[in-house]
Amino acid sequence: MRNHVQRGDTLPIIAPFDVTSGRVLQVDGIVGVVNAHAMAGTECEITRYGVFELPKAAGEVWSTGDRVYYTEGDAFLRLAGGALVGCAVQDAGSEDVLAYVLLDGAVRDSSPIALIVVPDSPVVGEVFTVIANLQDGVTLSSITATAGGTPIALTGSGNTRTGTAPAEAGPLVVTATGADAEGNPLTAARTVQVREEPVAPTAPGQFGASDWDVTTGPAAGEIVLNITALPSNGGSPFTAFEQTVDGGSTWTALSGTGAGSRTLTMPAAGTAYTFAIRAVNAVGAGAASASKSATSGAAPAEAITMSQLPVSRIYQRATDTGGDFGHGAGVIPIEVTASAATPVYARLRDAVTGDVIKSAWQVGNVTEGASTLDVAGIPARRGRCYVDLAAKAEGPWQEGTTPVAMGAIIAGGGQSQMGYTAYANGAGTLASLGITVPDDGFISWHARDSADAQDWTDGTWGRPADDGQYTGSFAGQILQDMTAALGVAVGYVGYSRGTTKASDFAAGTADRNRLHAQLDMAGGFEAFLWVQGGTDMSSSTPPATFKAATKDVLDSLPAHNAIRGSNFRLIGSATFTRTSSTTVNSNNMRRAVQELMTQLGGTYMDTRDIILTDGIHQSQAGGQRFARHVRRALLQDWHPPIPVSATKAGAVITVACDLSDGATLALTGVPTNKVRVEQAGTALTIASVAASGSNLTITLSADPGDVDLDVWIYPSPDPSNAAATAIIADNSAPVGRPAQPNYNALIAQAGGGSSLAVEG
């Protein structure tokens, strides 16, 4: 709160940011108090001299006359720490957070004795105060005042004296004497001007009828308010011009405080509005003008409005080739409302630069009222864009405000291990794993807890992030990899629930309906990942039952792939679980998914190199590795080593594998626990495992003699969580494909032959 301001001691500056009246502002070393609100980049005035109630550093004790410093953005300080701006004019305790500060250039000259007179130019007969501001070590002896050589009586003690200005205007001289720390005498003097009684400012005058007018604006909903002449400012600068509409009591500031036109955008087009204006200064608001009316600019007969699209939504392309960027194109449906039948044009702007990336093209025609317009020809590309609509190719444009992208949707469903979020015990973050989620990679995943009691994730679109609801490394890595591989934006969409069996997704169930709802929301997908089977293993679900239930779910997908129907890549896996149930149950479920993928033309994956946290759920590192495998499957590069036969020579068993594209076997660590050799159901001790070319060599600790042996690669159950420390895979890049487990035993025959056993 200001309690004294020296008239005329103001400085015009350009506001470095939006400022409000009364704010302390420091510009180029000059400290002052803002006189009136101003926007960044516009001219405003600051008062550099006067007493103000300003923020004080808590904990400091101030005495009258103490020098005061200021640092931009902080409270005023008694101790040196910024710009020297003035002095305290009233004692303040440590608990005070506000104190009276005199902003005065006399203090800033750093003289041993700085004399301050408040007010700086007193009126005749007005009481004035003299404050002697002393540097450290300086002692004060006397303070005197004279006017025209005649002494003026002063009262007070310490650093402060009070007197009364003479009855006639003229110079008033104050003098102080003292000594520095070494006893050297000091003298300081200051002359101020006593002035006649000023004329008090008043509120501004009233705008006359010829001083302003309002007219219809050039665009829909616009009115132009033009000020041609100004009323009296009442002896105080204008701080604002204000307008009110239709006789209301709310006054709204107009731009600027000078003559000129202002364009106002009104709530409705083609509507009459009545205005009054007034001027405002530091004293207050002047009288309101007489009212004037004008009609806002009319809406074009063919005007359209559009509903904004969901933020960061990824749309599925209809084609993989063609389009403006060679990666296909698709359709984005947009809700529009037209005031009359009209053609509709679209254009696209880059979401980062705002540049037009596809110029206007006609996308259809609409009738009067609300409708859904399918905007075709949206090109698939990297990055997001804004979709704008207009009734004419040259505009005006109804601009989109939410960034979206056309690209590829990877959909999925099944159990809780779908990579949308980090498992509770899975160490690692996206950042620590080196995953950089692209700005055009987004996920929309709906997940429920195993009890079907609450959502884990709600299905809203978002980017995987360590501090968001989608924290899973799989989602982050697959989006990073597939945007780069496909050259388009990518979305990951689906539904899953913990501890489900395939039968939980039967037709009409809540799980089936939620999965379909996510797919319908996406509108289409070009790949689908199904991960299911862990609970069926532990529940000993009959393989035929599991297979039929799984096929029923997968058969329902084309009907909910509106854009591509059955034209999508299918990938199936029977979960990462390595501890559930028995070898027979585990192999039965995995074999069922494998057979289904063969039957449906999909890709089967059984990746035993995934790091788990509890023998069931993948860790963050495991999810990242699985994403890299799925990338290869999506790009039709999933050809893992397949064990085809086993031969025996003494204690040495050689497993021949079928490899593709020139790959060879490669081992990580010592994977002796990733193979099992049995004699009549009893596991034999394995001494070592080696690889050469396409052969895997297993050496037993002892020769079992002339007997048939059952050989298993990646047997189940396998209690090891740290699967990545011991891997049997090929040497292909970027991540080796782990060997395909065999669900029927390879038989190394006693006579050196080989055959496949039929598992019970």
C-alpha cells in the first residue's frame, strides 16, 4: 500500500512480462513500483521515489534509517544482497513481513551520510521528516534545517528529525554533521524545494458523443470500437479505458489508453449489442458515456463448426502404401455442425511447427445441422498434426486444437502381462532402460485387477512415462521400435485382466465386451497380440477346452476391426509363466496356441529368455526384451531355432536345430538349466551345454549306457527368474531369437537314432 508518492518522479519502461499495479519491478538496475497494469511488451510507468508498504525479509529487525536492498523476485533486505534502493522509514520487528520503505536515489549514492527528506518536495506549511542514513561506523552529531538562511526548528532524536516547511515556496536546506569510524569529521547537505499547495487530481472527464463510435466488424461476431478524441485526464494519467455491454455492471478494460480502434469479439454473430465506455486514472473511474449500439459481424451462410478430436489419439491407416508421404492414408471422423448445406475442405498443420503439411482439399459435403464427416486422405506419417476444416478452400478455417496422428494401431488382449504398466516387483524405469518414447507413440489400455473390482488403467490415451499410468517397458519399447520401423505414428490399444482364463473372454462376458469396446474405439488395427494361458495351466484346463475358447475370442476380432477386417497380423503367446502347474499342462496350453496360430495364419511366440520377477510376471527388463521380440514378429522376422532331432554318443547328445536366414546358435552364460535329459522320467545331471552352427551339444556327467533318452529344450516348469543370464538363441540382430521349446520330447535312441515321442 502506497502512503506517499512524489509527483512526477516516474519512468516509462517496456514491461518485460505482464505486470500488475503495485508490483515491485527491477529493470536495468532501476527499482520502482508499477503504476498500472500492463501486458508484456507494452509501455508502463514505474514510480522511483516514495514511501511504500513492501514485502520485508522475515526474521530481520529494521530500525528507522536502515539501508534497504532488493533482489529481483525476493523480499526487501536490510543486509546487502542486491540493489541498494532506499531506507526504512519505520521500525519493523522480525515477525513483520511488510514494512515501509522509502525508494530514493539519495541512498543509492552510497555516501557515508545520506540525507532523505520526506516528502521530497514539501508543500508550504507541511510537516516534513529528515532521515540521516549512515554507513557502518559513522556517528551522527547534528541535523539542522534552514530556509532562506532562517533556521527551522527540528524535533526528534537519533537519525530522525521532524520540522514544518516555511510559509513561502523556495529552497530548504538540511545539513547533518558527524564523524567516520576514525573520528574524521563528516558533513552532508541536501536541498529540496518547498512548493505551493498542489491542485488535487480528479477522476477523468466523460467521453462525449463525438469522441467515439461502434460499428459492425469485418468478421463473424466482431464489433469495432473506435476512440477519436480523449476527455480530460483530471490531472492524473489515464490507467485504463473500460467498456460495458448491454447496460451491465461489469466493466472490462479495453486495450491501450490512447485514441484508435479496438476490435471486439462478441459471443454471437449478427447480434445487436449496446456499449458505454469510461476513462480511469489513479483517482478512479470517470462518468460513463452515453450508450451506442452496433451489430456484430454476421456468420457466413455456409459456416461450419467442428468438435475437437481426442488429445493424442492415433488413428489406424486404411492402406500401408500411397498417401502424401508414401506410408498409406486413412480416415478421421469429425463431428461438424453447419448453418447451411456446404462443401467442406480440410488442411493439416504440423503439431510442433504449426506449418501446413497438406493444403486444402475437399473432403465432402454436409447438410444443415449436425453430422459426422469422414475426413479421408489423412496421410500416415511420423509426428502429430492438427486437422482444420473450412467451408471454402481459402478459409476462414475452423482450427483443430488437439494434436492427433494417422498411423498404425497394434492391438492386444489377454492376461495381466501385456506390458501397459510396470509389475510391482519389476525393477527399472523407462529412463534407466534407455527407452525414449516418441512424441507420436501413444497407448490406450484398459486393464482390470484380477478380482474385476477396479481399473488398473482406464483406457485414456497417453504416452508411456515413469510418472504416468502407463509405466510398462513393453509399451514404451514397442512404440519406440515400431514408429522407427514403420515410419508412421503408432498406437498400442487393448484390454487385459489379471488371473483370467480363456473362457473368461467368452461371448457376452464383461471381459469380451471390454476388449471389443477398446477395439471399436480404435476403429481398426493392423496387428493383434494375444497373451493368455497361465491361469489355464495352473487350473489344468483341458487343452481342447482352452483351444476352443481361445479360437472363439480370436475369431471375433475381424468384426471389430472396422477399417481392415481380417487383414491384420496375428501373434499368439501362452504367457511367460514358467512355474505354473506341470510339464504336461504347460506344454498342452502352449501347443494349443501354437496350433491355433498355424491354423489362423498367425505367428506363435514362446520366449523363454524373458526376465521374470516371480516366475510369472515380466520385469521391466523382461518387458523390454519381449517388445524387441514382438517387433521382429510384427515385421515377419520371427524364425527362432527349432529343435528337430537328437542323437546320442555315449555321454554326448547332439540336438540338431532348424535355423533360418543364415543364423547360427549362440549361447549366453551357461544354460545347463535350460535343457533337461531324462531316462525313464528321471532327470540326468548335465555337465555342459555348447553350440556350434545349428547343433546344440549336451554333455552328461556320466554315460547312462545303451538306453533311450528324452531331451527337452527350455523345459517347463523352470523356476529361474533371471532368464536372460542363460539363453539358448541364435545370433541374429538386434536381439537373438530364443530357441523354440519342444512340447514333445526329442528321443535320443540307444542305437544312435532319433525320433519324436508323443507326449501323453
